[in-house]
Amino acid sequence: MGKKFKNKDLAAKLGVSGTLVSLVLNNKADQHGIRKDTQEKVLAMARQMGFFNAPDDNKETTSPVEEKPGVIGMIVPSMSDPFITGITPYLQKAFASIGLGFSIITKDPDDQRYDRLTNAFRKFFSGLVLVGEAADDSTIRTLRSAEYPFILLEKSVKTLRLSTVTTDSSSGARLIAEHIAKLGYKNIIITTDRKSFKADTNTLNEIDNALGQFESINTPAIVDIDIKGTSDDIDFSDLEKLLRPPFRADVIIALHASFVYPLMSFIRKRKLRVPQDVAIISMEEGTGFDLMVSPITCLRKPLPGMAIKVANMIWSEVKNSGKSKFKRQVNLTPELIVRNSCGTL
């Protein structure tokens, strides 16, 4: 038999009232106006103390008793994404702290086989985290109809009320715009991958709006480039035109980390200097950015904070068997990491 706990034990640990603990553990906290961060502290401590996996035959204990969830699966579009490799250690730590296993699945390009797998996931995973484009309409529809516990990471769906954890791209755009204005740059190029151009529309608008707040900055030029094959195969002609007069770009903003590597290769071949001839800023952090000849200024996602939010939210979905009425949309502000590639005053 496991050790039995009472609400007052948890309340004493946290320095709160037993009534507050009872309301949180019985899903009545929202009705009584208890703050979300307080709820999360109570739930986190409850997990650590075994409230949700210890057998309970003590009539005085009012904490809900549930089986410990087993393994959480995370479905990703690609394992080569720096965001996936970056956040994975933090997710492993966050899930382990609440007694959950963790596994990563790459979305099968064979959609029919993947659709069959979706219906079988319940046999292997207590809940799912869908990352980015892995959260397609078909998968979301299948999981919702089956009342399968899941949340979205770095993907939001405006037409549906779902639990999501995302980086606040609008805040990131403002950080970059303010930094560019301080450096005195006027002519900006925003670059993106042609295949992701449609999906990037919202981010492009956010950057454009953020830059538009500064009268000193001219209307940015947007260039979509077909990134495929080696850097020698990529056609940079549209970009190259904007590096010369009359436009003569001061800085290039890359929407994706994957674009920075071929861009730097192109700039070296044209014997241009970074940041003396053109500055570079990335909206994402990439592997080895700090080791480049001109270390890349970029936005860094708040990976530890995102991992904790993901663990708490998917655990809540699992606890409610996918029927939770309360859905949270969490946006976390990134950090601007300033390195040599953006130049100085």
C-alpha cells in the first residue's frame, strides 16, 4: 500500500488553505477565481507527493485518485528541426518529474498509414503532443472525435478551441524591430522559404507591422526563395538585386534558421562581409549559430518554460480523459540573443 495523503498535508507544504487545495484538485478552481499559476503550483506539488497515483482508502482524504498515466507521445514533422532537438531534453525532465514516460514519433509521409496509426495511438500513449505541421486538420479531427487527450505545441488553430503552447511571434517581431531601429538600419529584406510562404503569412505581417512603427525604417522587401538541394543549387538572384543600389539592404531577417546556412554561404561567395556589408538576424535559433564566423543574432525560444507548460497541460488533459472543458492558449515571449551578425551602433 502506498502512503496516504490528506489535503492538509499538501496545503502545509505550499502554505495555502486546505479549501484552496480541495478546489484545485477537484477542478473547481476556475469557478472560484483561483489564479492559474496558483493552480499549477498546487497540481505540480500534488504530483510530486503522489496524490494521483497512490491508492486511497482513507475516507478523510478528498484528493482524486487516478492511475498514473504511462507514456506521452510527441509527433513531430521532422527530427532535423533545431527546435525539436533543443526542447526534447527539457520535455524529458518535465515529464520525468511527474512520473511520465516520453517518446517521439516522426509523422509518416504515407498519410494513409499514418491515419491508421492515429487510431491505434491510444494503445501506446496516454496522451499526445502535436508539434507544428504535424497538427494537421485530419489528425486533430480524429483525436477530437475519439476524445483523445492532446495539446498543440508551436501550432495554433484559430477556428477551434484547443490547448496550445506557442512562442509569441508578435513579441519577437517587436524585439527585432526595436533592435533594428536602435542600430539605425533603414532598408530591410525579409526572407522565407517558398514552400512555407503561405504558412509564414501571419509572421510576415507581424514583422511588417512591427517595423512599420518606426518612421526611420523603410517598407521592407519580402523575398521567398526555393530552398532545395545544396546551396549551389539555390537561386539567390532576387535577393542579390536588393543588396545593390537603388535598394541596397542594410539587414536581412531570416524567418527560419534553416535558411541562414545557405544564405551565409551565398554571402561568402559574393565576398560580402557580415555585418559590415549586410547584417543578418534570424527569427529562430539554429544549431551552431554561436560558432559561425559571424555569430548569428536570433530569437531564442523559452524552451524550459515551454516544456513545463506542455507537461502540465497534457497531464491535465490526460487526467480529464480528453474531456477537459477548460482549454488554455499559452504564448511565451522569446529572448533576443544579440551577436556579431547584426552589427553595432
